[in-house]
Amino acid sequence: MFQLVYYILFMITFVYGMYFMITGLFGFKNMKKTIIRCHIPKHKFAILVAARNEEDVVGNLVKSLKNQDYPDDLYEIYIIPNNCTDNTALVAKEAGAKVMPCTVPVKSKGEVLHFALDNLANRKDIDAYVVFDADNAVHKNFLGRMNDALCDGHKVAQGFRDSKNASDNWISGSYSIFYWIQNFFFNKARMQLRGSATINGTGFMIKKEIIDEYGFNTITMTEDIEYTAQCAIRNIPIVFVEDAITYDEQPFDFNTSWKQRKRWSTGNLQCLATYSKQLLKGYRKNGNLPAFDMFLVFLNPVFMILGFVLIIMLVTFRMFGIQLYDLFAYMFAYGLFFFIIAYLLSVVLNIFIVKYNNRKSEHVISGILFFPLFMFTWLPINLRCIFKKELVWAQIKHSRNVELEELAID
């Protein structure tokens, strides 16, 4: 009986993992020309930045945005201070941004964006909105590439999320590798499959007509993947613009990382509960791959825990001398040798993804070596979030000011 339960759980988990592995392999195909380069600048952007006690970094973001290789009259920078107790507004204004104080109570970034979009709804001259985080630095070609995307008919776009402090320590390095893997094996791969990328927190663009028609109504702790699900349900594809680069500050202490990833897991589970039926309906009705993708993405915390349960069951069976006949049990029988091989494969993958992103392995060596530990620490986070949801929007402190010129060299 228990063996049957194990085999059923194993097959479900195996199929789940194989889906992402097989679809991820399409990242190795040469990128199709989904966007034609160098259209004449013509679209006007409103850049929105929700900022909560970000005086240390917001000035550097505004500086990188003011230096865009794009006509000054075709974009405006709005910093939206909310729940602030510092000089975020003053620093942003002195750097050259427009300040839009949030005058309503807000408990999440999604609510801040909703407020800002409502305030700009009557502006007929705006063609699209671009969203960044206050700790970002933005490549000078970002708006030009988003203009190209709009000219080619794309209505929602996600840029390339890079890191400005990948070499700080193993935590920031692991975050960086995590995003580089997501860029390559999900967003890039989905472009080859004629699918849809995911909105990834920062560096994304939404055409104003989409907001005018549907609004921006997110209710979870993770507005980015929630909005991705809403786009999938509405059959609005999200294009991945690989050379529209945003440099993001990664956490470099474990407490901050724990707090941030706990919010991500909570939001993931919220989205699973809220959107599963609509996503599956969209897939069954229209064969909508992005809808199916997002349903499986939202299941990730569940399958991580399920994988851990399978390991416990496997160890227990071996203790009682119960023989199992599946691939995982066969590999597990090799004991330490199996885990060493698995770890070395992870290191090889990490080195590849670092090299693909034109980084030097020695600069991210701790992230390369400790990335499996980083991923393993997600297990207790997911366990906690499943049994105890904490719906508090905790502030993530940012302090790393890195000049864009330094990142171009790194």
C-alpha cells in the first residue's frame, strides 16, 4: 500500500520536473528575432517606481534613467514614496524625478502601482508604463528596446533582470544565478516555444491600452507573477526582451533573504488558490500554454515539499529493507556517490549560466558552489508558508550604490 502511494507521488513529481527540464532545453536554441531593432523613438513612457525608505539608492536609479539613450521628452520618471520615514522624496526630486506621494494606505507594491496608474489614467500622451524598483540601475538602451517592442506590436514585455552585486557573497551570488537560470531556461526558452515570459518584479513594460481596458488589480503579495497569470488568462503574450537590461540589488544576508523568499512563497500559494481554475480553464479551452505554465509555476512550493516527502519515504523503506523499483530509488541506492554527482552537475550548470551571462566564474564562485544550499533553504520556507501564511509586506533594505559604468565592465 505504502509502496503504491510512493510510486504515484514519484510519477507525478517526475512528470512535473521533466516538463520544466524539456521545455527549458529550448533555451539553447538561437534566439528568434522576436523584436526588430532600432525603430525610430516615438512612444512615450511613464516610468513608475514604488519606493519605501529608499534614500540610499533611489538617486542612483534616477541617474541611470536620466542617462537613457532615448529622447527626454518621450519619458517621465515618477517616484512614488509610500510608508516612508526617510528622505526618499527629497533625494528623488533632487536627482530629477517627479514625485507622486502615495496618499492612500497601501500594504503592497501592487497597491502602490494601482494608485499611480489611477493617477495617470487620464493622460492621453502616455503610450506605456515601465516599472522599476528603487534599488535598480538601468542600461541606457532599455527604453529604446521597449520602444522597439511596442513598434513590433507587443503589449507587455519583460526585460533581462541582471544583478549589480553578484559578487558580494554566496547569497547574492545564488540569487544572481537563480535569475540568470530563469532568464535562460524559462523566459528565453518560452520565446522559442511561442509561449510567454513571466513578469519578474522589475524592468517590465505594459502598454497603456491594456491598463485602460483591464486595470492593474493585484491582490497577492507577489504582484509580478499574479499579473503574469492575469495576462495568461486574457491570452496576452509577454515578450522577453533579452537586451533590455535592469541591474537589481540582491540580498546579501540570510535574514533578509528568508524574509523576501517567504513573501514570494506566500504569494505563490495565494496565486495558486486564486487563479488555478481560470488557468486550467484557459488551457483546456484554448490550448493556452502560458496558462498551463503559470498553473505549474504556482505549484512549485507544493512539489518542493512533495520531493522532500519522497526522500523521507525512500529512507524509511530502506531502513525496513523494503525494495523499490524506480529511477530515483535506483540512483539513491548509490548513496553518497549519487549526491556528489548531483552536486557536480549543479556546479557545471551554474558555471555555464555564469559564462553565458559574460561573468567571470571567480567573481561568483561562492554562489556557484553554494547554490544547492540556497535552493535547499527554500524547503523550510515553503513548509512554513503552507501552514502559516504571513500577509505582511516587510521592507527589504537596499544600500548598494553601484555605478552603471562599473556593471558594464564587470
